[in-house]
Amino acid sequence: MKPRILVVDDEESIREFLEIMLKKEGYEVTSAEDGAKAKEVLQKKTFDMIISDLQMPNVNGIELLKHTRESYPETVFMMITAFGTTENAVEAMKMGAYDYLTKPFKIDEVRINIANALRSKNLEVENRVLKKEMQREYTFQNMVGNSESMHKIFELVRRVSHAPTNVLITGESGTGKEVVAKAIHYNGPLKDRPFVTINCGAIPEQLMESEMFGHKKGSFTSAVADKPGLFETADGGTLFLDEVGELPVSIQVKLLRAIQERVIRRVGATDDIKVEVRIIAATNRDLEYMVKNATFRQDLYYRLNVINIRTPGLRERKDDIPLLANHFLKKYNDRLGKTIGGISAEAMETLQKYEYPGNVRELENIIERTVALEGGAMILPESLPPFVNTPSGRKLASSHEIEIGPEGVELDKVMGQIEKELIVKAIHTAGGIKKKAAKLLHITFRSMRYRVEKYNLGVISDDELDED
């Protein structure tokens, strides 16, 4: 995609000169005759760079610079000043301008300064991406597995990563849906463009529209400045809609329009902004069922579900557990500065018997915890968390699996064991937060406290009691 440059100057000859020169250099150029007009243009389109005259009627260069720093901080700003009046231009650099150009222009200097400014911007973007991704490359190495189901996913990712088609990734929580989304993005032609994530289940409904599409200053109480939404941030790249099944219907309508027409409108604005974004969505919910129950729009479902990739639960690919466990062992050896040599056969057998309600994410959590606490040279069965080593870590027996012999069974004892196992699983799934575990089991926190004490599963802290 060509870098976009906005030229702002009240002298038509200057605008025409820069526009002709910059287009010859391969840039996409838009012009505005003053700062006020530039603000209007910025509402409709994002730019990599603004080149603005210092002295202009209506809104001058300094005011436009302030507006750009507040509302479009990633846009590089370069000031134009007349020869002999560079003092104000230097002041503008202190306020955030990258550099300044002096009239009359020297073409080679203009060319070099602009190229250097855009190169600097690209380096900043790359550095942010590297930090955000913790300097990890999202390639197929991060999708670990040798099972038939994983080979099918690898092949699908290879094929769809080079097609600008919307993808819907489905599967249980913890199965690696975001890893698949990043593999699609970083193995295709958009790998150098933004990868932006929206967690649709984590943003309150009243803020979702602003986060997704942006807002105008004054459109609501806390809107103290114009703000671009995540659609604009992802322009030219990939927008990952995680937990898309959690979107309220009111936002689904606006999302459908953005996908169909490739335009968005900020909250409080009257003008549309054109965006080119590839959509990858993920959910652990049954969207077809939601469509039938009118809680998810059918037309949006078909727009998102052009290509479907289902990530299998770990219990469906248990042959991959040794490969995954050793992958995580190496990862946390490196991260925690440990030198644990491996996982014993007995410990690996224990890991393979566990049911993993939290899927791959839970296995990673188990290995990280074990590596952090292990003081020996090898992970043994006793090194693993207690819940993995006990029957509560295995599949709960159904009624037809419990044999009733001539002497019968103690129903209360059997039901108590099942209850204990479910509580242990819920506490682990909730990351040890018993209040959250109570919600998973649809019981009150007081009821959870009683059962924790009844089965000697730990002590409820004062902090946890305060939360009740």
C-alpha cells in the first residue's frame, strides 16, 4: 500500500508542486488549502504524514499540529516555513513535529527528508509490534501438533493466509484460536501491516461502538478529543474479533455495515471513513444456534463465516500432549532461567490421562507452574499439581460406569466424590479464584465456602470473604 501524505498550504502553487513531486515518488497525495479543511479531510481518511505550512488563515500550522498530536499521534507531521523564519518551525519540532522544510524548496532535500520521516515512522510501528508480540514470530512453529486434526489446520492456514477472505475460527476456550488467527496474518501478504485485536466479551456494550469505530470530541461526556477506532488502527491489515459471539445485536448491525460497505462512522460524526480491513473472528459459542434463537444476525454470520477453521479440544488430540508439554518446558526453561532436563515417562503418562477442561492453555499453565516450582533435574509425577495426579483430574464417571453389585453403593459417598471433583475442577479452571469458581458452578460464594471447608480443599482468605 502506498504511503498516504496530506499536503496543507494556502498557496495553490506550493500544493501543486508538492503533489506532482510526491506522486512521482510513488506516494498517494491529498491536498487541503488550510488547517480547517485539513481537519475535515482527516475525519474521512488516515494519513502516514502531514506536510503543512506554518502560516495559514483560519487554522494555522501550529494549531493543526496540536490537533494531529492529540487525535492522530501515529501520523508524522512536517512543517513548511519561509526562509529566515525557522524559529517557529524549531518550536514546532519541540511540540512534536518530525522536521521542517524551508521555502524555496530544494527537491533533493524534500525527497530525502520525507523518506527519512516515513522510515522513522515505520520503525516505530515495527518496534511497537515487536513489543506487543513479545518479540515472537507468529509462524507455524507456534502451532504445535502432529495429529491429523492439526495437519488439517496447518494446511488451511497456508491456503487462507494469502487470500483476503474473512475467516471464522471456532472451538472451545484455550484451544489456540488467537494463535491460528496470528498465523494466518503473519504468514500472508499483510504480515507487515497492523494486527489489531478486539476482545468483544471484555468491553462494556456502551463503550463498544466507540472502541470499534472511534468517536468525535464531545459526542459523549468523556469524549474530550477525537479518537480513531480500532477499525481505523487496523486499516490495511487484519482486525481480529475475539469472542465475537458476545457482541450485542446493536453493534452487530454496525459491524455488518462496516464489513459490507468497507466504511465506518465515528460516534457523533456525520461523515463516513473508508477502511480496508481483513476480518478474522473467533468464538467458543455455537453461532448457528444463536442465529436460530435470534441472538446473532444471520447476515453477519454468513459474512464472517466465509471460511471456517475449527480448533479441536486437547482431549481430541491427546497424541499431541508430549509434543506440547516439551514445547512448553523449553519455553519456560528459557523464560525462568531453569535447566530442567525433561519429563519422566510416568509424569508424561499422568499428563496424558488428564482431561484438560481448559485445553492447551491449561496444559501450558500446568507446565509453567511445574517449571517454576521444580528444583530437580527432571519433572516427575509428584512435581505436577495435585489435581492432575488425582481422580478429580480425570473424566468424571457417568452413572452407567458405576457398578452396583450385590451389596449396592453408598449414594451419598459417590455423590460427594463427584461434587468434590467438580469443585476442584472449577477452582482450577477459575485460576484458584473461588468466587469465580462458584459462578462457574452456579452456586453462591457462601455455598462454595462451605463445600471447600467440608472437603478440606483449602482456606478462604479474608480478602475473598470481603468480596462476598
